[in-house]
Amino acid sequence: FTGPLIDFKNLANLKTLKVSHNSLTGTIPTTFLSGITDKENDIEVDLSYNDIGGIVPSELGSLTKLDLKLVMNKIQGIDQALCANGDGSEWIDGDVAKYGCSAILCPKNYFNADGRQTGSAEKCKKCADGKTAENLGSIECSYPVNEKEILMRFYESTDGDNWYNTKNWGKNDNVCTWYGIECVGSNYGVSKIIMENNNLAGVTSKDIYNLPLLQEINVKLDSVAINFDGIGAAKNLEVLYLSDTGIKHVDGIKDAHNLKTLHLTKNFMTGTFPNEIIELQNLEELYLNQNRLSGTFPQNFGEMKSLKFAYLLANDFTGSLPASIGDLSNLEIFTVAGNHMSGKLPKSMNKLTNLKTLSLREQIRLGETEGGFEGPLLSFTDCKFLDKIYLELNKFTGTIPSNFLGHSKMTDSLMEIALNGNELSGIVPATLSQFTKMEIDLSGNKFESVADELCQIDGWNDGDVGVYGCKGIMCLPSTYQEEIGRASMAKGDCSPCAEGPFKDFFGASVCTTVERDILKKLYKKSGGDKWWSKENWMEDGVSVCTWHGITCDEDNSVQA
């Protein structure tokens, strides 16, 4: 029989109704069996194995001894009043009194052989391995989608015929044997699609996100456009490898609520930092290196509370870091190296207690003077696990704080600190002697001295301090060592400068005269970046006498 279930309300003396295994549709009417006169009689109703949907109505509660069979329909709910009749309920031989709604039908995504709980040992069991039960009263769970059809649409939308490797694709029904496919089971449950450098092209099909157990998509090094429409359906998706794909935007990615890792390195993304990425509240790892993103760094970056790794180097971000960055309590690695940022570091960075690596280097581009973080160094006192600090080629001033890394727990680990190419001054403090192993670059600053205690630590700079003493940290004034500004076993001792008068600073990689310093200031103050002719200007490796427009006497002193 087909069609909607009728109410049978005119059958006053009905005791048994069996219409199972038909194709009845619709819902159970609120007037169903309402005409029965003796509502305390034993009444058996079997509606199982049909297509009846909707909610089991509360009106059936007037029948006190109803034996109702409803399994294997499309029922979506049970009025809770039917499940709360108390210990006196005689529905389904008293099972409802004992087990509640489960005695009528197993809930969604649960099952057992009877489609309901029939005893204390016959409980409804939860579906597993990616299987589901979309309706109440299921006797088994099933996989909700046809993975083969979805994957074949992915194949077609990405020019599968021209992939480098197509092993087994479309040749059998077991998708778990297809190249690049990993599953949670032996023949179902696609969890990973790994197509790195497999010559994919076109646009990925959006129904790929309907794979219920999908955790990872990797199309790195494939020239394929990514369709994020519908990504919210991929409830288990945690990892996206989209580097080197040529992607230009991430519109729609905000719906990937459970995404934890996002690789977008070496793409063509432009404009400001995508706010949709900031909306990914579960994101732990972000790789956005080498794109074309620009504009000021987002002030709400600190909203990404789960973030652990942030790689944002080699873009074109400007402005300063926001104070909100201090809210990233889980942050371990943060790099914005190779951008064009400026300003002072927010004091809130001292709150990054899990930070291990900080890279803010090279904010001043070659041949330019604008940009660069400035102001005093932070102490990073409470950054107890910070052991890699790269701040070179900026405009930091002042001294190294005496409490720099004062609460560090990494005193016996190898510390890497790069502060070269700034404007730091004063004495390199003795408090750094707490670190037994250190790779430190202090060249190209304005330091006036090094604490004696540091010159006796054999483990610094790969043993160079043990051989050369203070010179293994920085060359003494009026001496230099090309590129590194210190003596080393690889390059030798520091050499005396040939020109003069010299600036009395430690750590020279070139011999910087007072004249050179004055000319550099002239260049910066007069907009040297825009001069028509500026050959050799600002080049540290050549004499100022070779700079365009400069004339020197026979002693290499500037005349004009």
C-alpha cells in the first residue's frame, strides 16, 4: 500500500492493526486511533518498515496499553510526553517505563537488531566508523554517501585524465585502493586525499566536502583552483595543503570550523590579511609565507586563540604589531620576517609564555631606509621557552635589558639570537651568562663593550668564544671581520681597519668611518632612495670614495 497513513478514527473497537512492510508515507495523524472507546485495552499496532516520517504525536498517550511497532520508518522525533509516563506506563509491555524513548525507537545515529531497546542488555548502540542512522528506529547503520561518485566528480573536475598518477581511479569500487586516497577502513571512509604534485588542473568539485570522514586535502604544487563553497559540510576536515597552487583568495573558508592546519605558502593572494582566516577559531597552524598580502597587520589577529604556529614571512605587511598578539597564549612560533613593518613591539608580547621562536627580521628592504621595528628591546622575561630570536635588520635602539630572557628555562639548550643590523648600544650584559650554549650575532650595532663574564663561555658561537675570547662575540673597535663582525675558526681573527677615523663600536663587519656614518645620514635625510644616481651609496662592502658624487684625497678622506 502507498500514500499517507490514515487515522482509522472511526474504528471504535480496533485492537490490532498490522500494515508493516508497505510504502505508507506522511506522518502519524494526531487523530490516529482517537475513536477507540476503551483506551485501557491491549492494542497492538505495527507500522514498521514503511516511509512514515515526522514526530510521534503525544495524543497516542491516551492509549495506556499500546504495543507500538515503528522501526525502519523515517521518524524524526518522539513527543517526550510519551516517554515520561512513569513507572506505571504499560506501553510496549512496560518497556517504556524502564527505558524511556529508546523502548519505542532507537535515537538517531543509534541502532540495534530490533530498532529499539528491548531489555537491559539490548541497548541501542552508537553508529561507528563513519556510518550514520538518519532516522529513529534503525536496525543498522550505513554510510551516508557514495564515495566513489564523489571522488569521480573530483577526478573529472581536476582533469584527471592528465594526472601523473591515476592508479586504480575508477577501475574498481574500493576507493581505498585508489592512488592518493587514505581511508579509516579497508574499503570505505575516505579520510585523506593526497594529490601533491600530481598535475591537477581546473577547479575542485565542491561535493568533495560531503565525504563524512574527510580529514585532509593535499593538492600542493598542483595548478588547481580551490572551491571553498560548501566546506562547512566537512565536519572532520582539519588539514589543508594548498601551497603552490596559484590560489588568489580564500573566500568561504571561514565555514571550515574544525580546520586546524592551513598551508597557503607561495600563492598569489593579494589585498589585506583575510579576515575569514581569523574567524577560524580552531586553527592551530597557519602558513601564509611568500604571498602578496599587504596593508597594515590586522588589529584583531589576537582573536585566533588556538594558534600555535604563524608563518607570515615575505609578504608586504606594514604598520606595527597589535597589542592583541599578547592574547595568543598558545603561540609557539611567530614569524613576519621579510615584510615592511615598523613601530615599537607591544609590551603584551611578554605574555607569550609558550613562545619558542620569534622572527621579525629584515623589515628594511635592500637599498631602502623606510620601515623596520624600532624602540627598545622587550625583555621577554616571561617567555620561558623562547630559544630562537631573529630581530636583525631593524631599527631597535637602547641597550639589551639586564633581565633579557631572565626567567628562561632554556639555559642549557642552544640559544639562537640575531640582533645584528640594528642601532643597539651600551654593554652586552653579564646576565646572558646564564646560557651555556649560544649562537649570537650582535654585529652592525653601536655596542661599546661586552661583559667580561661572556668572554669566558667556551660554548658560545660554536666554540669561537673559547678560542678568541671577546672577539668571538664581536670584533673590538677599529677591527672587523667581513659579514659576521666577529672572529671565528672558519673565517679567522678580526683584522685592523685601514681607513680612519673610525667609530669606536664593537662588532664591525666593515670598517665604518665617521665620514661613512655622516654620509649615510645625509642619504636618509635627503630622500636618497629617490635620487636619480646613487651608485654604491649605502653599500657596506665598498669605500665611500666610490660612492657616486663623492671625491676623496690621497688619504681616502672625503673632500667633496
